[in-house]
Amino acid sequence: MEDYGIHSNNNSLLTNMAFLSLGITIFSIFCITRLPIFASESEAPNKHTLETYIVHVEAPDAHLMSHSPSEDLESWYRSFLPATTASTSEDETRLVYSYRHVFKGFAARLSPNHVKDMEKKNGFISARPQKPMSLHTTHSPNFLGLSQNTGFWKHSNYGKGVIIGVLDTGVLPEHPSFSDKGMPPPPARWKGKCQFNHTTCNNKIIGARYFSAEYLSPLDDDGHGTHTASTAAGNFVEGANVFGSANGTAAGVAPLAHLAIYKVCCGEGDILAGMDAAVEDRVDVLSLSLGLETINFRQDAIAIGAFSAMQKGIFVSCSGGNGGPFSGLVRNGAPWILTVGASTIDRKLGARAVLGNKQQFDGQSAFQPRNFPKKLFPLVYAGMLNASDEYAPYCFNESLSQSNIRGKIVVCELGGPRIQKGAVVKSGGGVGMILLNYEEYANTTSADVHVIPTTHLSYADGLKIKAYINSTRNPSATISFQGTLIGDDHHAPVVAAFSSRGPNYPSPGILKPDILGPGVNILAAWPTSVENKHNTKSTFNIISGTSMSAPHLSGVAALLKSAHPHWSPAAIKSAIMTTADVVNLAHNPIEDEKSLPANVFATGAGQVNPSRANDPGLIYDINPKDYVSYLCGLNYTNRQVGIFLQRRVNCSVESSIAEAQLNYPSFSINFYGKSTSQVYTRTVTNVGEADSSYRVVISPPRGVDVQVEPTTLKFSKINQKLKYEVKFKLLASAPNTTFVQGFLKWTSQNHSVRSPIAVSLKELH
Ligand SMILES: *[C@@H]1O[C@H](CO)[C@@H](O)[C@H](O)[C@H]1NC(C)=O
Ligand SMILES: *[C@@H]1O[C@H](CO)[C@@H](O)[C@H](O)[C@H]1NC(C)=O
Ligand SMILES: *[C@@H]1O[C@H](CO)[C@@H](O)[C@H](O)[C@H]1NC(C)=O
Ligand SMILES: *[C@@H]1O[C@H](CO)[C@@H](O)[C@H](O)[C@H]1NC(C)=O
Ligand SMILES: *[C@@H]1O[C@H](CO)[C@@H](O)[C@H](O)[C@H]1NC(C)=O
Ligand SMILES: *[C@@H]1O[C@H](CO)[C@@H](O)[C@H](O)[C@H]1NC(C)=O
Ligand SMILES: *[C@@H]1O[C@H](CO)[C@@H](O)[C@H](O)[C@H]1NC(C)=O
Ligand SMILES: *[C@@H]1O[C@H](CO)[C@@H](O)[C@H](O)[C@H]1NC(C)=O
Ligand SMILES: *[C@@H]1O[C@H](CO)[C@@H](O)[C@H](O)[C@H]1NC(C)=O
Ligand SMILES: *[C@@H]1O[C@H](CO)[C@@H](O)[C@H](O)[C@H]1NC(C)=O
């Protein structure tokens, strides 16, 4: 199953594989045709058909470099291509991108035969067809504890001076969120380009480029990119709302940070070109709400691009994907990336279903009609309207075309684009819709901009509604709209059903996702009016996905970068992870979509707490060269490791380490097929008070003995580094489960530095 694309969860499509796994996770325009239900069987590639390949080559020998480095690189790359023919047709082989920073290599239109010829040339490393990509806030900064004129927001200067690069679907620069009121000019080092052809950049959007022959400008023709950019760094906009809902002052997490926009499309070649440019432009933070289907990092363009960004000190924040709640589908899980899962906020846009028998069920909708009648309407279950059409329960177009739904409220099942279902009900004369979750999505509901009065209910409530319909001859219901309810939900933050879970298959010794951030029903800028034919207009939209949570963390990283300009990307990540919250507003453990305590493969370190991240006490830093030993330890070949490093590497002379030995702020230990006793070391750097003493607190996973040596760490200087050793031993009392979890934390008078521990006991398949 292909799973790439924008990690937002708005207009999903029904997939074949299951309504379950990807039914509401989705994705963009780009992959529509790739979903099995619509696509025909893919044909075997013709030997002569051209495709875009990502080609890795060795760096050219220094003595060959005579002219400007970029010209030389390009002619080196061209030497791998087939001699050009006279043809000027669309299918002409051609160099699409020459990469300079992310790795040595290029993207080119080639046939399998061309690739065969290329393989014989000296300096060739690898070539493979590119994978297409999939695209995986008024209130959310407040929910994260950021408030205007006080605390960390003020202290970090709202991210002033920091540049966030956003790789996405472009941006609408005229949106009020991108006003440069109060913004300083870009830093002197900035030399990025501005490719709008109808306007110029300003002090908010300081650069904008596009990477695809399909585009003529970096303008956003989707909405996703405008939404994510404004979530990371949108300026303050008063009175932002969607049809009156969620009204308030909208702001990004780093409202005074600059934005550099890289509009990318369609596949790895474009993504790499965007990352190459962002590295050259020297952004400080790179935000990617998209992903690629990958089974290892060496074939993952985002992992490779992020590596060179990290080497240059750029912090990379990525969405973890919308493959939840199923295990092991987390994306963008390289240890040099911050991998972000999605959680709810404490704002609900209430829509209550009231049944004829007086039962009531609370759901959500962003469309809150003021004058929907309180009277009861006839209620019908779509699944009972068209026995000959298996898609009828999902209220698909055509399925209900001959059914009598005029004047009724129609109950539809989740699966496929949600708003579209309302359009189908509306076109048949229905007055309202009750949308029911399927089992796996449990209690995660969406507040969508529906075109008809609607409420989206949990799976458990759906069963009760269907039972009621069965129990009476004339079922009836109405929907009562309750407006924006803030602070109402003491369970927040809750892990979203769609948020991708670990284990992290490409590197099971690194726990992923790293962190949770707001990603459910997020209000942020939108390039077009979200038209619902009710004469209401909005330039904001509410959507969900890990696409929405990643830019929150990009904003947090920008605030930290502004407050601590010398912290490395690994230090910023450590600060974010070791200070995360593990309890909800009611001080209970963070829950998942089933309202059960969420496990560590869903939460990672927990929910981001920006103010605490500003003062972590200790950090787990990682020097870029430590990743060489890590990559060698993954048993990648010298050439494969060399792709990341852009130089020759010989793993038999580099030290090679186990994944779990990387100085990571969390632990993922695997006992299956491995030694039942494992020892790792960690090094912590003191960034708190010079004189401070930390004691270890251990909560061992069930059936695992965890010993830390030494048990106290006494620091006398700032930036002093101390080592400790941690020994994990599997006990006979270990339960017969796939994994167990615990944590260890270092506490001092003023700090608590917590690392989650996941211990896998069986290999997941
Ligand atoms: C400018 O961009 C628009 C699309 O945003 C495109 O239609 C137009 O052709 C472009 N003009 C030029 C001169 O490239
Ligand atoms: C939103 O709030 C502002 C300020 O409180 C108010 O002036 C405005 O009328 C509100 N807009 C809507 C649509 O409720
Ligand atoms: C049932 O579904 C089929 C196929 O989508 C459609 O042609 C037919 O009109 C539908 N019947 C009713 C009663 O809606
Ligand atoms: C249903 O499909 C028809 C034909 O494709 C289209 O004209 C119509 O707009 C669709 N209706 C809805 C509600 O999407
Ligand atoms: C309602 O009745 C239908 C048809 O008799 C049955 O298939 C379905 O399981 C019932 N649903 C509930 C929730 O009882
Ligand atoms: C959440 O989901 C579970 C499982 O579907 C259900 O048992 C529980 O009642 C739900 N809780 C709430 C608060 O809806
Ligand atoms: C790499 O190979 C060594 C030796 O065969 C093995 O012990 C180790 O588990 C492998 N590591 C990974 C990550 O596969
Ligand atoms: C790597 O280093 C080892 C040990 O020094 C040496 O035997 C081997 O030839 C080297 N490999 C390459 C490809 O240089
Ligand atoms: C462990 O659990 C699995 C099912 O999860 C079961 O098949 C197996 O028999 C159990 N093993 C023991 C020793 O209880
Ligand atoms: C803890 O913080 C307080 C207030 O910031 C400070 O006065 C105190 O010295 C700190 N404690 C230690 C052990 O540094």
C-alpha cells in the first residue's frame, strides 16, 4: 500500500485495504489516483518509458574541479546521462535537478535501459525511481502555555530573527497571517529568492520558491501549505474564525519568526530540490508535513536531506504520518529528525445529537448554524437505504441517488471524504447528517467545515444510535449546536487515532514518534474562502493531521533557537523531549483514542511543553559525527553511509555502535533474538545552574531490571558533561506481551529530565 503524501487528514479517500487503516487519513490530490480502489492495476514498467530517477554518485575528484563548484558538479552529473538525442519531445531524457547540499547526485528522466548503462560508469552509486510524496490555530499556542506579553513567548521574543523553512504546497502571501507588522527585516545573511510573479516578499515571508515544472509560482493552490506555514509562524490576526466558530486571535507558535517557503510537488526529486535550496539558504528550522513510503533511511529522500540540514545546524521537524492507530507505521523516524505525533486540544466545537428517545450524544462540527430547528426530524441509517450498494453506509455519491432522504437526518459511516458525504445528503434533500466513527477511530472526532448541519460522533455512540434506529418504527433526531467550548475537555491532550505509532521499523533501537503536538481540529490560515453556500466566508480553515502538529513543533524549535542560539539541533530536541508532559489537564496519564492510557509508541516522550523546554537543566547532545557510528551500526554499506556523509566512509575503521547507544533522549531496547542483558552509556550536558546535583529515579518496565551507574550526578560548571551507564536485564518475570514500558529521570531541586523507555519483547510483524 502506498502511503506518501501530505500528512493532513481532511479530505480522505476510501481505500481498498480497509476503510480502517487509511480511511480517514489523508492525503493530497497527488495520490488520489494511486489509491487502489480507483487505480487500475499498475503495469510493469516498459523498458523504454521514462521515469524520474534519484541518482547517487560519488563526489567528483578534487582535481577535476576547475571552474565554479556548481558548474563542475553539474557537468560531472551530466557525464552519467545518456548522450542527448535530437528529440524535443516531452519524453526526452533530461537532468531535472542537480543536488549540491543534500547529497551528491541528481534527479533525471531516464529509462531502465539508461540506468543499466549508467551503472557501468565510474563513480556511480545507486539509482532508483523516485517515490511520490504524500502530504501527511487560534487556540493551540495558548493550550501549549504560550500567552501574549508574558512568560516564554515574551522571553523568546516570539521567535524574532529565526527563519523557518516550510516545504509544502506553497503559500498565499496576501493572507493577514503573513502581514509583516512588527517584523524586523531578514537577517543580513539571508540570500534566498522570492519567485512570486504577482507580488514581492515582505519581512514575514522573506523567500518563496517552487520546485516542479508544473508550477508557475510558489502560490498555494491547495491550502495545506498556507495552513502549516501560518501554524509555525503566522502573525497575530484578531477575530479569526471559521463560520464564527473558534473565534479568537490567531497566531503561529513563533509569530515573529520569518518564513521561507519552498513549494514542492509530486515526488522525491522536488522535495530534495526544496531541501537543497533550504540548506543553501541557511534556514534555521525546516518544517515538513509530508512523507514518503520507506523501509530504510538510505532510500528516504527526506532522511538524507535532513541529514545534511542537521550537519549545518538546521533543526528538522517532520510529521510522523497518519497511519495510526496501527502499530509500526511511523514515518520520518531518523534520529536526526524530530518526529511529531498528533494530539487534541481542549477546544471543542460542540454539536449534540438528540434522539427521539431523549438520548444525547456529544460530537463536533465546525459548521455551527445558528437557527437549526430544535424539532425532531425523521432519522435514517444510510446502510439501510440501498442494499445493492456496499458503499451506501458511507453516503457515497450515487449510492443514495434514488433514496428518499428528503427532510431527514441521515446517519453515515466514516470512510472517504467527510465533507463530501454531507454534500451527497444535501443534494438528496436531507436536512442533516450524523457521521459515525468506525471502531479503530474510537473517540477521535473531527470538527469539519460541513456543508449541512452535522455532528461527528464516536464509535461507541454510533452503536447506540444504530441500536435506537433498529428499536423503533419511526426513529427521529435533531442536532443542537453548542458553539466553541474551551477548557471543557479535561482529557486533553488525547493522542489522535490517526497519529502514527512506533515501533520505528527502519531503526527499532530509536523510539519514535519523539513528541506530541496539537494536530486535531486546528484552525489556521487558508487561501480561499471555505465556502459552504451559507453566505459565510472565512479565510481560515480547521483541519487535522500530523501535518498540523509538525509545524507547532517547528515553531517551538524556533522559539528555543531564539532563546538559545548556540544549541545544536540535538540539544533543542533533547530539551523538547525531556521536559514533555506525560499527564493530561486532569493530571491523569495521557490517553489514546480509546480513552485508555496511551502507550509510549503513541506518545513518545509526551506532549510538548514549550516553557519547560526552555529550561531543561540537562541535555543529551549528539555530535553529527556520532551518526556515522550509528549508521555503520545499522549495517549499511560503506557506500550507503557515504551517501549521508557526502564523503568516503569505511565502517571498519569508524567505530560502530548499536542504535540504542546513540546519545538519544529516550530508550528503545529490543530483547527479541538479542542478549538478555544490555548496557548503554549516555552523556548529559549541564545547561541549568552551574552547581547542581541530580539523582536518578527509575520506573523499570515490568519484568525488566534497570540499573543506572552512578545514581547521582554532581555538576560544578555550566556546559559540563557527565556520563552514566544504564543496564537493562530481562527477568524471568517478564510478561508475555509484545512490549513493556517505563522511564528514567534525573531530578534536581529545579529540574526533572525524563527519558521514556520502551522494551520490545517480541518482534512485531
Ligand atoms: C504567474 O503565476 C500564475 C499562477 O500563479 C501563472 O498563471 C502565470 O502564467 C505566471 N506568469 C508568469 C509570467 O510566469
Ligand atoms: C470575534 O471576536 C471579536 C472580538 O472579541 C468580535 O469583535 C467579533 O465580532 C467576533 N466575531 C464573530 C464572528 O463572532
Ligand atoms: C443504489 O446504488 C446504485 C449504485 O451506486 C445506484 O445506481 C442506485 O440508484 C442506488 N439506489 C438507490 C435506491 O439509491
Ligand atoms: C455526484 O456526482 C455527479 C456526477 O459525477 C456530480 O455532478 C455531482 O456534483 C456529485 N454530487 C456531489 C454531492 O458530490
Ligand atoms: C440493526 O438491524 C440490522 C438489520 O436487522 C442488523 O444487521 C444490525 O446489526 C442492527 N444494528 C444494531 C446496532 O443493533
Ligand atoms: C472511548 O472509546 C471507547 C472504545 O471505543 C469506549 O468504550 C469509551 O466509552 C469511549 N469514551 C468516551 C469518553 O467516549
Ligand atoms: C548488524 O550486524 C551485526 C553482526 O552481524 C548484528 O549483530 C547486528 O544486530 C546488526 N545490526 C542491525 C541493526 O541489523
Ligand atoms: C577499510 O578499512 C579496512 C581496515 O583498515 C581495510 O582492510 C579495508 O580495505 C578498507 N576498505 C576500503 C573500501 O577502503
Ligand atoms: C504468549 O501469548 C501468545 C498470544 O499472544 C500465546 O500464543 C502463547 O501461547 C503465550 N505463551 C505463553 C508461554 O504463555
Ligand atoms: C532553583 O531556582 C531558584 C529560583 O530560580 C534559585 O534561587 C535556586 O538557587 C535554584 N536552585 C539551585 C540548586 O540552583
